[in-house]
Amino acid sequence: MKVKTVKTVVVTTHDSLAPVKGGGALRTLAVIKEMQRRFNKVVVIAPLEVKVAEQSSVLYIPIPQPRKERSQILSALKFNLRLLIRLIFILGHTDLLFAHNTIASIGVPFLKIIYRRFTFVLDITDIHAEYLPIGKRNIIEIAVTPFLLWYEYIIIKSADRITVATQAMKQHLIFRGVAGDKIQVVYDSVDKQTISPDKEPEAAQGVIHLGAIDRQHNVEVLIKAVPLVIEKFPQVRFFIVGGGREKDNLVALAQRLGVGRHCFFTNSLACEVARVFLKKASIGVITRQDVLPNRIITTLKIFEYWASKTAVISSSLAGIREIAVEGENILWFRAGETRDLAEKIILLLGDQEKQNKLTAGGLLALDEFNIEKAAKKIVDFGLKV
């Protein structure tokens, strides 16, 4: 395969780039930086809640971020309508369109029919429609879910090049009819220099869940484990850092169980603010349900836990098993089982030597997951035609 000569690139994502919220934004920003290094002109169309510094080779076009609070489907459609209006004026002069996740590329299959000259590169860390059957839906959302599932795979198949987050995701896409030769696996990653490994003195009694708290994250199992943990370690505090549609339900659950004073909840935070809470905990948990969309991803939080020297307990999911090893850098618990999770937390709280082994193993594993190297792989693969 030859490398395509590219002059103008358009980058789009539904994640907020300023302030940075979520792993998708961090991954996209790393790609933008790599593209800026290589190409004459990069146009970024993405949510920007605050003004970013102007750069001669990068043009930022702000667009409102889709919201989930009412209807995530309607919000995604409104986002794509705004995106389409901006794209139709520049795609005629674009060589490459890079989109992070399909929410930012709903109209692209049609645009490819009109504008044949650009290459469509799609970076996928989640297959969003697969989450819909898990969450709460109104009658209309229930009715349209089969269509949305079908159409998301149409978007994916329309891409010229696809990067995915795990081997499990690649195999799933091949099973759904996507050509395997246009898919490359590029795992999520971090710049560990931006995450402090320092801990506050009270961190030995801290447990954290970092990131969004929607239905698929199943943070309820952690709240239910709190009463069992505090029987053994009454000074433990649990930090639920991040917003989501399940937050109010989790706060109410903590109050019903009588453990509200042991739980600290935040709203959705910018990444740099959320990561400060990693200093307050020695144990980080990943509580995702054992369902298809969770099995084929890794989640950024495991890399953030590793970088911050936070021992990891996670439900055993295929995508995470690709990068983590039981007893070396992670402890598994049986997905959805409160008592098993509580026992694993109690085990680590009472065994500093085991904690140290897991955190050392996490730092060692992290050497394979550098965000700049990941961005280079994504761009290199996207240019092959």
C-alpha cells in the first residue's frame, strides 16, 4: 500500500476538547497534535466550551456538545445536523476526514457519495448503539434502537480505515461484516507524565471509581459493597468521581444503605480536575457489566489508575483481559457480584504488599501504552490507501 499525500484534514468528535472531558477527547487531541506536525492545514470541528489558543496550522470550529440528560438520540441528531452544516462548506477541499466514534459521523456515508475525494478514517473506542438496550429508554428510543444498531454498522463499514480499541472489538466488527484488512487495533493510552503518582496520607483508606456513571458502568455494585467493606475498615471513604444519568440514583442508594457519609460524589469534571482525586485513593475499581459493548473496550480509567499508582480491581471483561494480568497488575471480581467485589477491596486494604505488587505491575504495563505512540499509529494507518 502507498501513503496518501494529504494537504487538508478535518477532525471531528462529540467529546469536549476544551475543557477536556473523557478519554475520547484525550485520544483525539493527541491525533490532532500528530496531524499538525505532518499536514499543511488541520480543521477541528468539536465541542469547545472555552476558547483555545489560536494556532496557524489548526483552525478550531466550536460546536455544542450532545447531551444525554433528556434524549441521547435526539441530542446526537442535533449535534450531527450542526456538524453537517459546517462540513458541507469544507469537504470539497478536504483530503482526509478523521472522526472519533460514530456519533460524530452519522452523515458521513451520505457525504461520501457527494464528495468522493476525501478519505474517511474512523477511530472507535465505543460502539454506542450497543449501549442503548442497557440504559433507560423512552418508547420512541425503544422503537428506533434496532435501526440505530443497523445504521451504526453502516457508518463503520463506510470508513476507508478504522482503528479500534481492542482485538475483541476488531473480531466483533469482522463478525458484523466489516472487512478485516481495513481495521487496526490501537489500544487506549495516556501520557503518564501528566498524572501524578503521589498520594495523600489518607489515601490508604480511599477507594475510587473514576469516570462516567451511566447504567452500563454498574457503579451500583460498588455502593452496595460499601456496608460490607466498612464492617472491616470503618474509616474507608469511597470517591465516585464523574457525572452521569445514574448519579442521583446512586446518591439515594447510599443514603438508603446508611453509608452516605462514607461516599463522596462529584459532578462531571474536566479530566485534569478529576485526576486530582486519584491522590486520595489507593484502590481504583472498574465495575462495568458483562455485556457486549463493555466486553470489547478497555476504558481509559485503567491506564489512569496504573499511572497514579492506584491498585486496580475490575470485572473480568475480554477487552481488559487483553492488556491486564491477574495478580500482576489487576484483581478480577465477578461482574455484578457485590460480595465478591467487597472481598477484593477488603483483601487489598489489608495487604499492603499485594497493593504494592499491583501498582508496580501497573506502572510496568503502562510502558506499552503511550498516547503519542498511539496517535502516530492511528495517523500512519489512516494514510494507507
